[in-house]
Amino acid sequence: MSNPVQKSSDSTLLSLILKAQGGDQDAFEELLDRYAPLIDSMVNHVGADGFSVQDREDLRQEALVAFFRALTHYDTAQTEVQFGLYAKLCIKNALYSHLRRWKDQRNTLLLEDETLPLQEDADLASRMVEEEKFLELSRVIHEALSEYEAVIGTGSDISLN
């Protein structure tokens, strides 16, 4: 036997979904109010540790976009999956995808931070090797020059006797 209160609630929800899918802003806002506790709970669960206020706000925005997409893509003709479950799965998938991107981005930044000193060290070492090569080449050339050529090469005044 079906529950008449449940049927009424389901038909009201279905009506709101259809209106929101048709562009009714008030219907969308009412649905958003109804599902705000679910959205907040999911954001708090995913963003519980290691997230700044800005990161948590980004998660909330992702959840809201996912909720909107769930609403616009929900097939009201089917009866197997209730909208709440569908929205929850869409939000969960969006939040975990965002979390993966956030972690990848953070790891990339950490690797870049670690790589930068290594590149600076490599550049310094490379410059030192080049300087040593230059000094060695200068020494070899200087030894190969006659006294007169060495003086001319330095630009010093020489007196010819």
C-alpha cells in the first residue's frame, strides 16, 4: 500500500523539477533550498581536512554546478531512481573529480617548487664549469703567446727599443 503523503511529496517534487527544467527560477531556488543540507553535508565531508576557506568555497561552487546539471539532466519519465539519489551521485562525482584535480594541481606546484632549486643549482654548476673552461682556455692561450703578443693582447703600452 502506498503512502499518500509520500505520493503528494513526490508529485510536488516532480512539479518543481519540471518547472525548474523549464527555466522557472523560483522553482530552482526552492529545490536548492530543499537540497542545501545535502549539498552542505557533502561539501563538508569532502573538504573537511586541508582545505582553506577559498578551497571550500570552490567545492561548494562545484557542488552547486553539479546540482544544477543533475536537475537539468534528470529524466522525470523514469521511476527507478529518485531525484535526490541522482543529485547526490552527481554532486559526489563532481566533488571527487574536483578533489582529484586540486590534488594534481597541488602536487604539480610542489614538484615545481622542488624542481626550481635543482634547476638553479644546475644553472650555477653549468656557469661554474663554463667559467673554468674559459679560464683554462685563457691560460693555454696566454702560455702559447710570445711576450710581445701577450702585451698587445692586454692592451698595455709597450716600448719598442
